[in-house]
Amino acid sequence: MYDDVKFMAVWIGFLVISIICAIAEKLLKRHRKENSPPPRKLSEEKLYSAADLYLLKTGDTPPKETVQRNFSVISKEIYFDLSGDFIEFNSHCELDPAYQYEPDSDSDFTGFKEDYPQIWFGPTEEIRSAVEEYFKNGTAGIDFVELRNDHFLFAATVDYYGDRLRFYAFNENTHGGLYSGIGLVYSRNYEGTSLERKLIAALDEAAATYDEVE
């Protein structure tokens, strides 16, 4: 009988201590909440990479003089004009040739920089999907423009690994054939900015001057 009373007393004591601790913890949390400073909003700059912040400032800078570029494929020589703001680099993949937007550089060749816009030639799964959508529905992506000229089917914009891909899809008569094209990849952070317009203007010029010579 004595042991039962002793056990009950210990159990009640433990329960009382637990209740007191829970109340104290609740009061402490309330005190911290009431006395803590309001949460700070993330500054706009923290949404952008260092490259973004630098490159966005170049949007209002006039582009460098256009340069005629060319490359060879089987039985053909390809010619097109591209802003001097773009420098060739080795993409180490089917996207070749490839050019990177580096407006402050005078190099003839550069290394790959992940956050920098690029213009390249070649096939991608995104272009393939857009071309298939075009043949099925007569449209593709956003900002769609049908061309149906000697070299291109259409121009459109699609998602590309979290970035934007604006491209001109080749028709079946070009060296790249269907599911290939001229593409411009750039950060979503540039949408609606003068930099986006500058980049797309460079892509448009490359497409407008594109030619193949046997």
C-alpha cells in the first residue's frame, strides 16, 4: 500500500513538472515572437547572380559592330552576321558553333560561363518538342512567329533548364534539318529588360542574314 502511494506521488509530481515546463516553453515562445524584430525582406539584388547584375547594366550599351561569321559543314559553307558582343567558345556538345555574350571582352575565343547568355547552332530536345507541337497544332511555345522561308519554319520561346530559349527552328532543307535551329539562351531575370531586347536583336540578325553556300 505504501509503495502504491509513493508511486502515485512521484507520478503526480512528474506530471506537474511537465505541465509547468510546457507552460513556460509556450510563454517563452510568445515572448520571443512579440519582442523579435520584423522579418527582413530579401533585397532585390539577392534574387540575381553577380553575372546578372553586371550583364543587366550592359542592356543600354550600344552593341558592338556586327561581324560576319562562318563555319563549314559537309558540302556547305554557312554565313551569318552576329554582334561583336558575342565571342565564340567550345560548347563540348552538338551545339556548335556557339557564342557567348561578353560585351566587355575583345577576345577571339572564350571559356564557358554558366550564367552568361549564349547563341548556338544545333539540336535540342526543347526544339524537337516545339517542332512536333508545331506540326501537330500549328504553333509552339510563346512569342510564336511562323516563317516558312528558305531556312526556317518558325521562331518561338520555350523554357530551357530554368532559363529561356528563344530560337529559330530550321526546316528540312537546312544543314541542321528538322529539330535543329539557332538558339539564344538567357536568364529569366532578363525578361522585359533592355538586355533581353538587345540579345534577341542579335539573334534576329543572325537568322535574317543566315545563308548556305554549296
